[in-house]
Amino acid sequence: MSEKKTPPATSKIPLCTDEAGGVYIPASAVTLLLRAMATCCRNLAADPAYTLDDIAEVLAQEADAIDCRAISRAG
């Protein structure tokens, strides 16, 4: 039986395209993203099972997911 993959948390962040075809994230979405990251760090800070390296790896994976979506949208 295969395990169901959870989509990246950033998959719900809206991406917009400007007149020149550039892809961007609205400021309101960036604010929500930063607040979510801060909450995640606070929640994991007290858990000795996680290190800053673990948190950084998850954040890097989420950034990669946004990059992939932006590249796909830009075509």
C-alpha cells in the first residue's frame, strides 16, 4: 500500500503574473507565509527531536515548490 503524499503547504499561495510575464506573490500572501513560518519555528523550538537544520530543510522544500509553480506558470 502506497503512502499518500501531503502537498506542500505553499501550494495554496496565490501566484500572479504581471504584464511582462513575470510571476510574483502578493504582499498579503508573503505576510501570511512569514507568520506561518514563525509559528512553525515557535512550535518546534521546544521539541528536542527537531533542529534548526530540520526546519531549514522543510523551508527549503517549500521554497522549491514555489519555484516550480512559478516556472510552470511562466511557461
